[in-house]
Amino acid sequence: MPYLMLLRHAKSDWNQPVDSDWQRPLNNRGVRSARAVGAFVARHRLVPDLVLVSPAIRTATTAELAVEAGGWNTRISKEPLLYGAAPSDVINLAREVPNQVNRLMVVGHEPTMSGTLELICGTRLRVLTATLISINLRNTAWENLRRGVGEPELYIRPRLLPPYKDPD
């Protein structure tokens, strides 16, 4: 059964001098949150087969920290379209995913994440930083992904998770 997982990037550091928005890094809370989400995903056997991520520093770092903390054996693919994407862009990218991918995670920005959730599920929620949503696509093949086919099964905020503990 295919699942689409949406993960908004973790909290970014607005105090860092950067030349453009996409260069903003995570702050310390963001780093902790990304790791906690990664460990949660592994602990609950929700590891995605593929991660599509916006090329912004904060989204790429969120994905990399989650993969590392959870010990996932998952490929991360940077997708330039995800920076500033519309929800329809997320759906179009997901439609290109091979059917052997059972769990797809998209790591992106707001308002794209909440808009994608609303488009696929009809559920209107504000997706806060480092929030993870898992959507059951009810046996819909990726190429048939469209409005209204999904059912949200999980909405996890990092504040609800135990702090990440480094296994070392």
C-alpha cells in the first residue's frame, strides 16, 4: 500500500547571515527535531524507500539528519521544483515515482506541505516545522495520484517525541 510522507523542514536559524533564503541553516532546536523525527520513523518502521527534498539548506539538512539519526538506508534526491512548489508540483513529482517505492517522503516548505495535505486528503492543517504527516493513498498507484485519494494516518510534531539520544 503506498504512503506519502510529508515532512516540513525543521526550525531554521534566522540569525545567520545568508545571501538568500534557500541558504538558511537549521538552528539547534531544528537539528534536535530533525534527529528526533528520524529516530521516530525508524522506531515505528515507517522508513521511506525514497526521499525527495527541496535543495534549500534547511530542507536538505533536515532530511540528512533524519536519515542519519534513524539509520535509514534511503536515497535522498534533491528536487529543485520543491523550492517554492505548489501542491500540484508535489503530486506531479510523486506521479513519476516508480511503483516499487512503497513509502515516499517529501521534505519541503510551507505553505506547500499543508496545501499538499489538503489537496490529497481534504484535510486542512497548518504544518509546523519538523512536523511529519503520513498519508495512506489507499492502494492508488503513484501515477494515479490525485485530489482526494489520501487519508492522513499520522500527524507528529517533534515536541511530542522523546529527545534524540546519540547511540555512541
